Amino acid sequence: PPAPLAAFGASLPASQRGPGLATPPPSARGLCTRSEGALEEPGKGAQAPSPTPGEPPADSGHNNNHGGGKELVGGGGGENKVKQGLLPSLEDLLFYTIAEGQEKIPVHKFITALKSTGLRTSDPRLKECMDMLRLTLQTTSDGVMLDKDLFKKCVQSNIVLLTQAFRRKFVIPDFMSFTSHIDELYESAKKQSGGKVADYIPQLAKFSPDLWGVSLCTVDGQRHSVGDTKVPFCLQSCVKPLKYAIAVNDLGTEYVHRYVGKEPSGLRFNKLFLNEDDRPHNPMVNAGAIVITSLIKQGANNAEKFDYVMQFMNKMAGNEYVGFSNATFQSERESGDRNFAIGYYLKEKKCFPEGTDMVAILDFYFQLCSIEVTCESASVMAATLANGGFCPITGERVLSPEAVRNTLSLMHSCGMYDFSGQFAFHVGLPAKSGVAGGILLVVPNVMGLMCWSPPLDKMGNSVKGIHFCHDLVSLCNFHNYDNLRHFAKKLDPRREGGDQRVKSVINLLFAAYTGDVSALRRFALSGMDMEQRDYDSRTALHVAAAEGHVDVVKFLLEACKVNPFPKDR
């Protein structure tokens, strides 16, 4: 695929460039994915009407106001005159960048370039673009090629999002490189053997131990999946943080925590044990999750409650797959003696709101454990938590910031059963595991992941999933306490490698040029390569010697031990 738009206008023919062309002025259009609005996936819910051929989409009335070939130039007497032709539109710049000098773009080339940024053609935010593209392909004789006018017609409705994508303005700029690392981590974890598939109900025991999938979704809606990511499985305990988030979103923190604590229990997740205030320790153990279940939609019947939670789950998943396994629900209810015992214990200790039907609440609890997802849909749920409650692929606010913050805090301290402390220490990220083999992992402000493999270790966590999470944090500086400024040995996918190297060389050579020895000392202490070269192969030593800065030359030769005989171009 062509190089993304590092600098708009670089590939524009000279005849169409204006003086000072770089990017359109910031005032022309704010680059914010949420301005694209929430759109339904094809076939689900209400859909926006498709534009007719030759007619701009209904929501594109602003399309002529983001450059549009016009620039305001100050004129005499304080009057502004509009000078035509100096600043091409964003659509033109995008076309020239992808076309790479050609007059037409093959459709497959545009789609390949789009996918390389991490966006999918099924992204609801690109619905207008994809609808217009299909319509154009059906109504033109040259069905696989797009000239500039056809291209503009296809992309104009979603130009803001597409511009962000091709300018590498997403949270992970070099997405192809990052996903290659994810694939390597996936293959490494795939080799892990051991563990046992949960068999306390037959619906869990039937899964093959060889199933293994990882899906991720970033806060900008970049997607990647590898392995068995379209196989439905039950959330089981992975639903606990989600229903806690719903409760806090609806009722507030103070009300919810009248009924449940915030501390790790130090005990097995299904123990009949309460804290010193006779409340469950936290919402991530069974006792706490049962109480949280009793707080949702109080006064409604179970059918209304279940529909309400399913609607919430669908919003969190961006309307991707969320189902229900009735067979799992029936089996859970038939084998739920321990949970019934916990329920009666909670009732005796008056842990439920007044008037609660404990047996009905346990039924609702088993229903929520039996909600089905795939790795792909669950990764969008995790990304909604990573994105402060906004679903990345619809732009819709689903949860309040308060609900998200509290949920991630409890996932961090209590989310991995008896392994929570170890996981917080080694991985340092909010996560929640389930007995079906899922691990819902959140990298706040970056992305959400779902790892799924049925074989569990003795703690009840997925063997392959735990290995993957460890390797991910060993490779990337995602641990909560990795220092983003000075921890140079780990990969930071949020930074664009080339840009950082350019800045490093510029800072080094400028310090040498100005004779700033103190700045050079700081660079050396931070582990910077003091022999870095610019485009002419000049080093800091070249520049310092040429400028006559003897103290800089001495520092570089004596303290930094740089090569005294470097050759420039």
C-alpha cells in the first residue's frame, strides 16, 4: 500500500501546488472521529439513507468548506480577497497521495491502503463511503478504477476519518508493524501446553483445547484479529466488570458501594465469606457479582432486565455479535448449588436491597454469565472501557467516565481470581478472566483486547491468555508503571519510530551547533546515541568542530568516546 499521508501535498503535481502548501488550516476542519456520528452496521437497526448517484450525501453540506481550493489573503485597505487555486481540498490531497502520480486509483489499492491503517470496510463510521463506493462500481463502465472526481464523491462524506487514518494520526500510527508483533506473540502463546478445559457443565467441556484467538480494537477503531476469533463463547465471569459498570453508570458510585466493597478478598472467588461490614469484598467475586446483579433495574421483571443489559452490551460492542446460550444458562442453574448457598447467605445478612427476590436474582445472574460474544465483539467492549466509555467504532457514549474509572480500578486489583496480585505486578493492566477461557484486557487510552483459549490453569485463568499478556507487556511499554519518557528498551507503538529518530538527531546536532554542553550531557545520560548522523552523514562532532566549540568536541571525544574519524558525505 502507498505510504500514508506523512505530509499532505508532497505528491501533488507542481502545477497544482500553491505557495506554502502543507496541510489545510486547523480552522478548516477538526480531526475528531466522534464527529462522524454513530452508524449502524448493515442489516442491524436503523440505517442512514444512501445517497443517490451524482448527489452529495445529506450530511455533507460542509464538504466545500474545508479547503475547497480557496485561501483568504489579506488585501489592501484591510479587505480580504479570496484567491483561488492555492489550497486543494482534503479529498484532492488524499487522491494524489494514494494515486502516486497516476490519473486513476484501482479500487483494490484504496481498500488495501485503508486496511493497512487498521480500519475495516465494515466500520460503521465509513458506511457512507463504502455505500457510495459500491454504487459507483455498479454504475460506471470502468468498475475497478476511480478517477479524481469519482474518488472525491466516494470519500467526501467520511473525509475527516480517512484523513486521520492516512496521516497516521491514530493512537497506533504504524499499525502494520504493531500487528506483526501481535502475530508473533500469538504464535509464541500457541505453543503453550497444559491447563484443563472447565468441565463442571457440559457446554464448557465440549470446546476443543486447541482453540486460540486474539482480537484487539484501539480507541480509534483500528482492528486486528488472529486465530479463532469468530467462535462464540460465554462471557462467564468476564461479564462481572461490565454489569458493575452498568450499575455505577445508572446508580452512581456511592449507592453501589453501600452494598459491596472495593477490596481484594484474598480468598477463592466462590467462598461464602463477607467483609467486616457484612458486605461482599468486591464486585469481581461471586458474592459481589450477585449483589450487583440485584441492583440493576430494580422493580423490573427478569425479561426486562435481561433486555436492558443486552442493549447495553450491544452498544459497548458497537452492534457486533452479542448472543445468549440457553443451554449454558440451564446447566448453570442446575449445577449452581454453591451460588444458591451464597445467595441465601447474602439474604440472611441482608446484603440485598429491600424487597429483592433472591431466587429471581440468581436466575438473572446465571443469564448474564451465559451471554455469548466472540473475540472480535468483546475486543470492542474492552476498547469502549479503554476509550472512557465511548464506543470507538460508533462514537456513541455508552458509560460515564466515573463508571469506567471505577471498573478499571477494580479489574486491576481484583480481576484475575487468586492471581490478581501477580497479574497486577507483572502485567500492570486492568483485566478480567472467565471460566470459559476468556481474558478481557484493557490498555487505557490505547486499546482493548480479548484473548480466548479454553484450557485453564489451577487459578482458573487461560494458560495461553496469561502467557500472551505477559509477553505483550514485556515487548511494549503498556505496564501501568512503565516510564513513557525514559524506559527506552521497550517498544512504544504509540510513537512513530521515524519521527522520534528525526527529532533526536535534530536535538543532538542543534546542541552541538550552539555549544550547549549541558544539553549534550543530558542526552548522553539518557542513553542517546551520540554518533547519530543526519542526511549528509554529519555527526555532532562534525558540527561542533565546524563551529569551533572546543568544549563540545572535548566532551564528545573524552566523555562519550565517539569515533574521532567519522566521514560525512
